[in-house]
Amino acid sequence: MVYSSLCRVIPLSLALPMMFLEVGVTLPPPEDIPEEVLRSEIITEGRSPVNGEPLSAAEYAEIKEKLDQSPYTPEIDSKLQNLIFLLKIRKMLKTFVPVPIIP
């Protein structure tokens, strides 16, 4: 008697939650733009490399050209150049010796 009632209750207890379960996997809404289209879009605006304000593509190209034509070469302090050189050597050594020997 107990076995027959359990055989009825167990399948019913498994089926009831499934009846109220909503499907979670659906298609995206139609107004959502596909990723392939977003990847192929041409960006027509940018930010200024000088102060970060929004610019059009023509203004960005103009500023970039002015910066490239600057008569002054950027100068780096000799101590900073030495530090950069040592950091590059440290990075190279870390690729060959992965154990943290250099603190």
C-alpha cells in the first residue's frame, strides 16, 4: 500500500515544477543589433589624444597630423631611460626563469 502511493507521488512531484518552469533560452529581441553588424561598423567619432574631448573623424585626423609634425622630439630623462632598460631586461629574464629570483 505504501509503495503504490509513493509511486504516484514521486512522478507527480517531479512533473509539477516542470509545468511551471519557463524556458530560459530564447532568441534575442528583434531590435537587438547582431554582434557581426556591430563589429563591421565604421567608427566616425573619436576622442582627442590631447584632452579627451569628443571629435569628428576629420578633426581627429587634423590633430593627429599636427602632433606627428611637431618639431620637438620627446626627451626622456637619462635615469628614466635606464630604469626602462632595466625593466625590459627583467621582463626578458622572467620569461626564461619563471621563479621569482628578482624581487
